[in-house]
Amino acid sequence: MNKMYETLSTGLPRLGLELNEQTKKTLCAFGQAVVEQNQVMNLTAITEPEQVAKLHLLDSLTLLTLEDLRGKRVIDVGCGAGFPGVPLKIACPELRLTLLDSLGKRMRWLETCLPELGVEAECVTARAEEAVTERREQYDYAVSRAVARLNILLELTAPYVKVGGSVLAMKGTAAQEELAEAKNAIRRLGLKLERVEEFPVDGTAHTVIVLRKIAPTPSQYPRRYAKIKQAPL
């Protein structure tokens, strides 16, 4: 925990972020909980404390440097072990968080773990293209990390976002290539590219693509996932 805490504390000022001691401790407690649960459930390949701080906690928190999430409804689509959604909620308790993933045992673990840490979040076990029927255009932000290529990801996330909101897509070194590939999807889903921000994380470039919702997403989207994957927009 000390290594994780030290790495987190060192990295926050580099992002221009300042968090109190209790918040940093809660972030590390969640990071440690992920590592421990990983021994019985496949949650992450990253288990070294310093790497958890850099590649999970600090990486997730980069989104706070781009948008003011206070009081906003945020959905983490394909949340996996809870990144980036849970660190965002810990660091910005005022945001209203929904965690969405199709893997039931992962979501049951989050439903047990988060209350123990004092973290409030709605946990939804469903496929993204199915859960949207009851949640269409209800969120200010959809966030996602390491789920799918951008042209596929946008069809799964854009329908959740209200006009005026944004999709925040966390990407790696192929971000520009994926962005070029997704031009048609961006146009057809009612989105507009607002900016692309790069953050150096542990020697590699991590990228956040910010897409503003400028028009309602047509009702035929999202399609069934097999169709999305077979014929991306």
C-alpha cells in the first residue's frame, strides 16, 4: 500500500490534481482490493503497487483534468474491474456513477467491495447494446477504457449520452489511427470531435478522445453486437 500511495501522491501534482489524504487512501484501498480479488478472479494483469497507481489510478484520474464532472451523471461502459469509473467517483464524490459490464461475477464483486470503501455507485450487469433501452440519452458523460476499437465503442456509448454531453474514450498509441477509422461513426451517431489529449503514463502515451454529442443518436443504434462487430460504422 505504501508504494502505491507514494506513487499516487507523486503523480497527482503532475496532472495538476490535488486530493486530500483520505481520498488518496481510499483510492489505494480500492487498488489493493483489485489486486487481492485478482488472485481468485481475472481482473487485471497489472498487480505491482507502483503500476497499479500509474496505470489504473492515475490513468483513470486524467479525465478529471479535462471535464468538470461534479454533479454530472456518468456511465462507465464496459467497466471491467471498475476503471476509470471508481477512481473518478472516489476523487469526485459529487458525480453520479453507473458502472456497466456484462460479466456478472465481476459486478457482484463491485457491489460488495464498493460499499465497504464508502463508494456509492449503481452497478448494472448487462450488455451495453441491451441496457441502453432503459437509459437512452440520460447521461452527461459516457467513459470507457480498453473495451473496443473506437468505431465499435462509439456505437455502444453514444446512445447513452444526452445532447450536449460527451463521450470520453481512453485510448493508447493507436488513437489517431482509430480516430481516422471512426469518422463515419462519429457523424452518424450525432457526435463531433472536440479534442484529443495525450498524457504520458509510465513512458507511453495514453490518449483521451473527447467527442461532444451535438444531435440525438438515431434510434436504430446501437445494433446487435454481432452486427456492430461484423460491420462497424
